[in-house]
Amino acid sequence: MIEFKDVSFSYGENATKKQYSLLNANFKIGNGECVVFCGKSGCGKTTIMRLINGLIPTYYGGNIVGSINVDGYNPSEVKIQEISKIVGSVFQNPRSQFFNLNTTDEIGFGCENQGIKPQEILQRIDKTAKLLNITDLLGRNIFNLSGGEKQKIACASVCATMPNIYVLDEPSSNLDAKAIQDLRYIINILKKQGKTIVVA
């Protein structure tokens, strides 16, 4: 469950209300719901994503007002490595979240960071690839993938860590029509698993 109560945020410590990126946000997202935030550029969609996944205030400082509850935690009060076990993030440009050259290694990277045993990581990679129908992408050089294939690997790397909540920040903005269909297929699989999905 995700709940915002009277949440405002500014990227500057001394911002006035006119300078807030988010002002008095109130909403509740139940477990297993799929919610899409839409609006003009600069209306606060990405800020909401960063507040949910803990990138604010860990990487983006500023002034937070109000109450945020993400699966029983306030992301601004727990370490990013803890919130990342609950919230998985897929960004607009998948290259910005890659740490490996090989697709298989990339899918297992998040699990490795969480200290999961190597044998279980291999099992999760295999299970995730089959679930998302991307076994043909295993063992490939990430730089040789299309934009859509890179987004699939980004989704798989998050899926392998098995979070309850997925945050996708404009995940289809750089994709063609076929890749968008494939992304829709992946989101549908996650929805059927009962995952909470938030899309900007």
C-alpha cells in the first residue's frame, strides 16, 4: 500500500509554494493496483516516483512536507538499500540503470547486491527470463540490444529481486509500437502476480 498525505516537495531547501515541484498531494494506492500518473512535463510525476522509491532524499535533496507510507515505511527515513527490496524502479532510459555488459549478469545484479546466494540468483534469472519470455536475450551484450530489448532487461533485473511494488518512470517514451506492446505484456504479467504498479 502506498499513501501520500498532504505531501509537498521542493528541490530547493528554501522554496516558496510557487517553486514546489509537488504541492499537497493526497492519494492512496492499494496492494495489487496498477495506477498511471499522467500530465504535462514538470507537473510532478517523476517527483512522485522518486518519493516512492526513496531517490528523494537520498539522491535528490530538498524539502519534504507531509506523510508518505510505502508498505509500512517512510522511504525518506530508511536506507535506500532497504526500500529497494520493497520498491523496484524502471527508468525512462534503461541504460541509466545498467551496471553490466552482459544481459544475464545484469538481471542478477540487483539480487547480488541484496546478498542473495549465487545458486538462488541463477534460479531467479532462469525463472524471470521464462516468466517474461526473454530467454533469447540471455548471454547477450547489452550494447547490441534494441531499445525495447534493453527495457525488457531493465524490467527483468527488477523482477528478479521480487519487490512488491514497481515504479516505472515513463518506460515507453523511447520505444516503438512493438516494444510498447511487449512492455504492456510484462506489466500484465506483474499485475497478474498481484504486484502494485505505478507508472508515470
